[in-house]
Amino acid sequence: MSAIRRRKPINESDKTSEASDSKPQKEKEEEQHGDDDGSDKDKKKIPSKIKKKHEKKPPKWSCLDSCCWFIGCICVTWWLLLFLYNAMPASFPQYVTEAITGPLPDPPGVKLKKEGLKAKHPVVFVPGIVTGGLELWEGRKCAEGLFRKRFWGGTFGEVYKRPLCWVEHMSLDNETGLDPCGIRVRPVSGLVAADYFAPGYFVWAVLIANLARIGYEEKTMYMAAYDWRLSFQNTEVRDQTLSRIKSNIELMVATNGGKKAVVIPHSMGVLYFLHFMKWVEAPAPMGGGGGPYWCSKHIKAVVSIGGPFLGVPKAIAGLFSAEAKDIAVVRAIAPGILDNDIFQLQTLQHVMRMSRSWDSTMSMIPRGGDTIWGGLDWSPEEGYSCAKKRETKNETQIAEEAGFESAVSQTRSAKYGKIISFGKDVAEAPSSDIERIDFRDAVKGRSAANTTCRDVWTEYHDMGFGGINAVAEYKTFTAESIVDLLHFVAPKMMARGTAHFSYGIADNLDDPKYKHYKYWSNPLETKLPNAPEMEIFSLYGVGLPTERAYIYKLSPAAECYIPFQIDTSADDEETCLKDGVYSVDGDETVPVLSAGFMCAKGWRGKTRFNPSGIRTYIREYSHSPPANLLEGRGTLSGAHVDIMGNFALIEDVIRIAAGASGEELGGDQVYSNVFNWSEKIDLQL
Amino acid sequence: MASILRFRKLCYVEPAVKCSSVGFESFDQSPKIDQKLDKKEEEVISANNFALEINKKRKQPRRQPKEWRRLDSCCWMIGYLCSTWWLLLFLCHSLPVTLLQVPESPGFRLKREGLAALHPVVLVPGIVTGGLELWEGQPCADGLFRKRLWVGSFTEIFKRPLCCLEHLSLHSETGLDPPGIRVRAVPGLVAADYFAPEYFVWAVLIENLAKIGYEGKNLHMAAYDWRLSFQNTEIRDHALSRLKSKIELMYLTNGYKKVVVVPHSMGVIYFLHFLKWVETPPPMGGGGGPGWCAKHIKAIMNIGPAFLGVPKAVSNIFSAEGKDIAYIRAMAPGVLDSKILGHQTLEHVMRVSRTWDSIVSLVPKGGETIWGNMDWSPEEGHACDFSRKRHSQPSPIDNNVNNSDVKRGFQVKDPVKYGRIISFGRAASQLHSSQLPTVDSKEFLQTSASPNLNFSCGEAWTEYDEMSREGIQKVAANKAYTTQTLLDLLRFVAPKMMQRAEAHFSHGIADDLDDPKYNHYKYWSNPLEMKLPDAPDMEIYCLYGVGIPTERSYVYKLSPTSGCKSIPYLIDSSVNGEDGSCLKGGVYFADGDESVPVLSAGFMCAKGWRGRTRFNPSGIATYIREYRHKPPSSLLEGRGIESGAHVDIMGNVALIEDILRIAAGATGKEIRGDRISSDILRMSERINLKIKQGQK
């Protein structure tokens, strides 16, 4: 009221005396104000008291109060927005999206339900590395109160709160690859294990939701969650995970009227499931004792999504210097950030120490050596040109070869075979020009007593300068020599790893030594089970640059440090070299070669790896980025994890689960040159 | 120093920098300041303050003071509160966890004693505590896919109550899913560890088990949809098959160690059902063969077992109210009838809960033989002075004293007639049976129910709407009901529900257990109509709290509201006994754990199964472990570590210790057999039930 009353006189004075200065006006205003006060006092005593207080303590409204006021304002608006958001109908965002981009296509679940598809075969999900949740069951003092809280996945709140404690609990024992004493971190079980990796970042959730649309529920879906840090056989030794999977598949097949299961592994889960298939048919002490026909009795199809059958080069960079493309870029842009922030210095070393205690990372080292990944002077992907990446939407089976050949002749091609090279010139030079000094016999000089390095221990400290230089002198490494290299730089880890994994190619698969479990997860050293009715699908994205080879340099920093790092200064448009990384076609993590080769050639028809002639199909999904921000991670994505939200892929999976065979799906669907490249690989079949 | 002072002076004189003045003022108050400079400074300060004051006064008349009005003060207040709140929150988070250390947990202590995980453990949750999530729903439940509808934060129930209730109810004919809706049990340990945030159910027990080495591979939560009848959980979800396969797997992978099963509340009778199911041949059962239980199960540790049902279930079905709701209604009539769900809360609740078959499994079993008739009940002479009993030590000597006390009281007072589970009017609950008008309960089954053509009743439909007014009157005219006649009553007031549920549950006592009709699954969950499996090495424990008044029978009245305000009966909460009487707010109380009376929890272990009886042909050992309730001594203790209440007992240290010891391999003898502080043995003695084979 008073405000209104005050206004009026001003306006009047404005009208009447426009020429007068501001002073009289103000006086008038003050008078008016005083009058107001007086009248207020007459009417009510209480408000006047308040006013008095205000007048008495004018300094109260100072900086602190303004702060408080500010916070209050923000809080109120925030609550208001929150309230509005919560009161908003759930379909609102979709409505907005539709208003902007036009009607969305039905999610595949809805579409296929209209077609009359129903839940038929029970479905088993096998999550990959990193995406599965882990929770604490027993911990040290510093992790008190975190019992059964998520340590991995979810919000990662603990990482920020007590980073060192977290690293300690996430690491495994250096010698055994099992729990350190007094610490038990276990996989989360159930569908929640890997539906979302972080809040809002789906992994399996979209697929689950769409399967539920056609009638799937808990009794017909099973998430085979396992501790992805352990080597595959150790998951059975410690948690009996493989036995649980076996028992669950048996149960689901029995309770669903004998319908066989459709298994959907993703990423490393593909290798894990390969291991499972061998394990389950192997006799009891080492295997599951399911007998030779277990797989053919219980499994209809293995639908692997983004499967790194032959490993991924990324794993090498991870093990060698704890960095991948992303980290390398961060380091280049802001040197120092990674080195001294979160963990009070030496983030990378901590990460390295932790991840080196995980045996499972070694399952991803490229397998098959030079035969598959190429030697010093050749590689199967030779001639791949990054400029040609936009050759998409080609419904024909194989890309036109003519155009492809011409591209080869025009451009220099990257020598992908050299997975690690020291210096760009080395990476490009033909093999005859490189002088190499063998590192294998190099003496590892003992390092100067490294007390300054705090508690961060990595095996590099044991190598000394001699060893480091020897590695750099060797100049370049192919897939085969990389295994030796890792043996040299990380002897303990590799000693553990080679007891559980193998990276070679079998000459004679009937050799009794291949009965050992360390060969089970390598598709080049195992036979598929005898299950002629089974089908193997390989579903993966293409059209994204994927790390394939690296250019390294010696680290300039002092001895307390990882001595090698990716040379981010190396760039070359023509040969797909960017920031020290040669990239090739793939889904951002797994190169096409690794995901597709086995299904394109290694297992196609009756081969020695596939004696019963299990049918294989390749389904590629060409990547196209989301059209706008509202779409989130896109429904046409081909990236390694985002592909789980790709509508075309989901539709394929649902059709298979509802009973369709590979032929009914339309057989192969290929956009990349995987058949071409497989051709070039000279492998006895 | 001087330079600093000068700097300060500058600051003070500079009037624009208000902030710095505040900062320095506070600094000045710190005791570190040199004594010598004090005087000078004071002068400076006063001078500066003066300057400041003048300055402010000069500014004040301008817009400034006007703008700091209501809204701003509000903002300021909120901001102030928020920041203090955050500060406190931050402090709370950064506090070391050890500061609020509760007494050492039993798991930790036993670990130091050297106990380690040995037998795999299966937890079977009870009614209501298990989580339910949505898998398929109507459009109103958009965006709730795989979100919890039941248990957890219950936010959805408040946001869209009608929608939620619609999804939680089952089909009224089949007792299964309504078309287009699929609500399923949450699997895994998360299903029932916490009922609401911070309100633990199993969490404490799980944590203690983990201390001695349990983890996912040897600890399993047998979550099931508690709304369904037990056999239907198998038909719809294969819940029993999953449980069987899980137990077999754990037995196998843990070095052929038998399983310890820990069911709670209704889970107890669910597991009884499982025991029979698993050994029955396939089409109806699980086909595990006759030795399955003996081979796979070491012990069943029933917590708060509702073997013979709970009277609470009756009032729930009859008028959708328990003790608590009756109180609320008495205090604030109208609240329940008009608020949350757009009128008729109770009617909605009743409609939904009547579609849940499982509630019928909790209706008292065994009829008058167990629960007493018009003039007699096994608890007769129970003294209700709980305040005295509560603090007495549970030792046998004390027990005797109590008993004699009870006897003395018994002679003086007119005994409470617990046998009449429902009576209309206080008089009817106390008079001798000969003084009551006897109406044959069967009679009103014949009265034709002419439908009340009441279309004004809104959409909350309960079966009462279909009952005729005469029918309602007739029910009330009968005055008192015992367990036997109660079933007829329920059949009358809730015909559809009882018809559905009685195909799945039975509430009688078997005369001849070898009668082939007892092979049907509807008898499996009634301990008085089934034989325990042939597993002489198995052990059965009854663990329950005592010392809390527990609902045992009710005084009802006809609802004053007319016509379509639906539920025609109400608990008469105005009826109160004198001090020390068991009657309070229209409810007669007996000893128990707040939900389950001692009789229901203990009788089977105390008498029905003790030794070799016809219900227990192989002579499975039974043990009773009672835990006398002690309320938490301080607020910090939360829900208490010595509680005996139905759910809170899961945090009772003594109970946890017992379970841990058994799971780690001890036998009943090793934890010193029975531990009894109530009158359960005397009560069961009074029950005249044929338990020996061939005994008449």
C-alpha cells in the first residue's frame, strides 16, 4: 500500500513540475515517507516496531546478509524449479522433442509388440568390463559405513570423498589377483548391476525396457553379473559365478517350457561367455561338468554386442602407460592437472597401480599376433582412409571395391601393424629403415633408491633407466612383440595374466594342452562347442575413429613417473594420425577387425575353430550422431556403449529373443570392409 | 604494526567498503590484538563507526531501506537457514564415523570369537516388507518402469495415489495380475533390507552376517510377491522353483553345507508351504523327492512366526483398520474419510487389500480349539500390567512369581474372554455366553443379499455396498464371534475374497493327516493340517519378542454414517477398561510382539511339534527363544538393540547372535535350548489338541 501511495505523488510532481531539480522531489518523497510512517504508527504498532529495528541496525544489511539473501533467492528459485519439474507430467520432455523434431519413431519394443511379438526365449545379459557395479562387503577402517554401498558405478561419490581409500579397496592383491586380506568387494547382483552406469547414463536399461514391453520380466531375464576385475576362472574360484550362471540358465530353460536361452554379452562379456561355454562342458574339477551337449541343449543364440573377440589396442595403452586417447589429450591441454590433483599427486600412477592389479584387463590384449594385427610393413586394414569414413548407408554387402582401390593408390596409408612406435618417423618408415636393438636381454638397472616417490608403487621403478632406454631403443612394436614388451615392463602382472590368458594362435587344436582354462577365452585357441543349431551374432557399430596404434615418447619428467607417454604432438590428416593415435574404423573402442573377423572368417562355415558349423552373422550399425541435444545419446549411435540404445540393434535383439533366426533377420548387414580385411589375413582354417 | 594500523584506518574511513569493515570488526574482537594498540584502535573504531553511521544515514532515505522489505527478509531468512543447514550437514558428513559409535555389533564380537560363515543363509521376508516394482502399467504410471511402487520412499504413492493403488491391487476374480498391469517383486537383498529410508528390516542382520564372512554367494533373499497366494507365486513367477534352485546351488557351491533358513512373519508360513511343495511330485509340487529337506536344510529360524495366524488380519479384512487407525479415527473423525485419496481412504485401502490373497493366510487357524470359544481361551488370566512385567528379568524364578501373581489376579478379576475375537458392544465382550442371544452364524449365509442400489458411492467399491442393510444389522445382532464363526462372518462380508482365497488356504485342524485330501496345496501352509517333512536332523526355532501388548480381540460397533459411506463397522475406540485391564481403545490385548500373539508364535514349537507328534512324525527338534522387549533407553539408540517388537526385533542383538551362531554351525543344544519368559507353556497345555498318533 505504502509503495503505491508513495508513487503517486512522485508522478504528480513529475507532471506538475518537470523543470524542477531532483532535490525538491526527493524532499517531497521524504516527507511523504515520513507521513507514511506516521500514519502507520497510528494504525499499527507492531510494524512500526519492526521498522524501528531496521532503522536501529542499518549495518546489518551488509555483505554477509547480502550473501544470505542471495543464497535464499537461489534456493527459492531452485525449489520452485524443482517443484515445477516434479509436478511436470512425465511425458513432457517427449512432447517438447516431438514439437521440435516431429514425431519420434516408436521405440522398438512398442513397435514390435504391435506386430505381435511376444516374450519367448529367456534372455541372459553378460555385462562387459567397467560397466558392472561393485559393492563393499568388508573393508578397512577408512571405509566404515559403506557396507553394501556401491563402490563402482552409481554416483562415484566415494571416489571424491576418500580417493586413496577407494583406490585401496578397488585394487586386488598383486600376487594372487584375488582379494587383499580384510577387503571384500563384490559384484552387485540382479538387473540393477549394469542397467545404469551412472545416473542417467544407461547401459542395459534401454534394452531391458524394450524387452519388457513385449512381456519380459525378472523371471525371463537374467543379468549374469560378475566381478569384472578378476580373471575369468577366478570369478568361479572366488564367487562361483560361473556355477551360478549355469544354474540360472538351467532354471530359466526349465521354467520356460524348455525354450533355450538367448545370451547377450557386451564388450568383455563376450570373452567371458566364450570362457563360460568351454567351462560348462569341461569335466568337473576345472569345468562345470555340464557334459558335451550342454550348450546345444540350453543356448539358442549368442548375440554379442561390440565384442572384442581379438582384443583391443586400447588395452595396451592402458596397461603400458595408463592412458588412452582421452587422457592423453587432457594431459596435452593442461599439463599438471592429472599429476597433482585428486589423489595428492600422481593420479595416473595410482590408476595404473590399481588397474594393473586387475587381471581382466589382460584379457583384452590383442590376440593372434602379427598374423591378425599385421607386421612391421603390412596390416589388414592397409589402405583405410579416414576421409572415406562418410561412406555410409550402403545396403549392399560389401563396399564397392573399385572406389576403395583407388583410394589406396591415392593416399599413403598408416602402418597399423606397429601398434607402438617411438616417434612419428619410426611409425612411417618401412621396416628396413629402422634400426632396432633388442630389449629383451637388456639389463634392468636398479633404480636409484626411490624414497621420494611416496607410496605409489609401479613396476616401472624396478626397471631403472637401462630398461627404459632399451624399450625406447627397440623403436617399434607389433602385436607379437607387445606381449614381450609387457612382460618386460610389468613382469609380475604378466606372470599372473599368462596363467589365465593366452594370446596366440593354435596350430593344432586337438593338442591336449588346450584343455587348460587359460585358452578358453581366446577364440583362436578354442573350438566352439558342438551345437550345430546354435547361432552366433556379432553386432557392432562402425563409422567412428577407433584407436589402433600409438606413437609414444619418453616422458620428460623425472624418475618418479611413468616413463612413457603418448606423443600428442604427432598429427597427420592423411594417415589418420591424431594426437599420437592412429585410428581406424570401429565403434570408438573396438576396431572392426577385432569385432568382426571371427564371424566373417574364423567361424564362417565349418572351420577348425567351429567344427560343428555353427552359423554366424554380422550385423553392423553405422554410426550417426544424435540430431540434437534433446535426443540424448541418440537412437542411431554406433559407439561402444551407446549402441545399446540403438533402435535398429534393439529391434534385432528383440526379434531374436522372440524366436527369429539369423536368416529371418536378413543375414549379414555390413557397412565396413571387414570381409575385405579378413580376406587379407592369412590364417589356416 | 603501524602500517597495518594505517591500512585499517584507510579501510574504515573508506565508507564504500562495507564488507571490509565487517571483516575487520570481527578481527578486532579476536584476543590476539596487542594491548598497547587497544586504546588507539578503539578511538579509530568509534570514529569510523561514527563516519559510517553518518554515511549510512545519508544513504538510508534513498531506496535502500525500502527495498529490504518482506520478500527480502524472507529470502534472507531462507538463505540463512540454508547455509546453516549446509554447514551442519557438511560438519555431520566430515565427522569421523566413529564418533557416534554404537555398542559393538554382535557380528564383530562373534568374529573375534572365531566364528566364520559356514552354512549358507536364506532370508524369507514377510508380508508388506518386500519391495514391489512396476514392469508394465497403465498410462497414468508413465515413467515408473522398474521404479519401486511399494517400499522405499513411497513418493509415488503421494504423487499419484489412485494410480498407485490401482497398480497395487490384483484381479478380484483370479487373484493374479489385472490385464495390462505387471507389478513384480524386487529381487535380491535390496528387496527387503530397508522398508523406508532408515527404517531397517533385514539390513542389520545382513550387516552382522557379513561381518563373519557372508556375502552374495552364501546369502540369499527369497523375495516373492507377498500379495499373491503362495501357490500363485509359483504359477506366475516361478518363485518357489527359483528358491529351490537357489538352495540347491548354494548347497552345491558351498561345499555341501546345508542351508539355514531365516523366515520372518508371513515368510514363516510361506516357507512351510515351500517345505511341502518341494517334496511333492511335479504337476503340483517341485518334485524334489522325499529326502530333499533332510538333504538341504539344516535349520529353520522363524522370526516372529505367525504360524496360527494373527487377529490383526481379521480386523484388517473386516473393517480395514488396526489399532492405530482406530485411534486416528477417534481423535480426528473425518480425516481419514475425506483427505488423501479424494474421500474414502479406508474404503480404497480395503478394496485394494481385499484383492490380496495372502492376507487370508494370516486369519487365525485352528478354530476354537486353539483360540478359545465364547467362554474360554488359552490366555485366560493373562495379566495386562505390562509396565510391571516389562522390567522383570526373564529368569525362571521370576517366571514362577509372575505366574502366581497371575493366578491371584485371576481369582479376583473377571477373566478377559479372548475367545470372542469380535464382539459388538462392550457388554457382549464380557457377559457369559448363556446371556448372549445366539444366532446361528450359518443363518446369515442364507439371507439373500439384495443389492443396495447405491450409485452415489463414488468409485470406491467394496463388497459392503452389495450387502443389504438387514445383512449388516444381522451381523451386529449376533454380538460375539469366535474364530470358528468368524470364518463364516468373513465369508458373509467378503464373499469374493474368501471364495478366491479359500481355494488356497485352509484354517482348520486335521483329524487324520493321512487323508489324501491333505495332499492339496491349500493345506500346506497350515501347520495344523500338514506333516513336517521327514528330516530328523533338521531343527526348527521359534524366535519372537514378548512383553508388548498385542491385539487379540476387538469390540466393534455399527458405523454411525449411513448409506454409501461404505464400511458399516468400526472398532469402538471409546471402550476402555479400568487401569491394568487389557481393554484399551476397543481392543483387548494379550502378550506378544505387537503383531503376533505369543500363542500363535509359540504354540507349534512348544507343543504341536515338540517331540514326535502326528504333525512332526520324524521328531524334528524344536526350540523356543523368546526375547523380552526393552524399549530403547535413549534416542540415540534408534529403534533399540533389545527390542521385541515384530519388525524391530530384527535389530535385537540377542536374536542376531543366536542366528549367527546357528549359521556358523552351532546346534540348538549349544545355544542352550529354550529360552522362555512368557506363559507359553502353560497356555499350550490348556489347549486340548490331539497331537499323538492314534491318541483320542
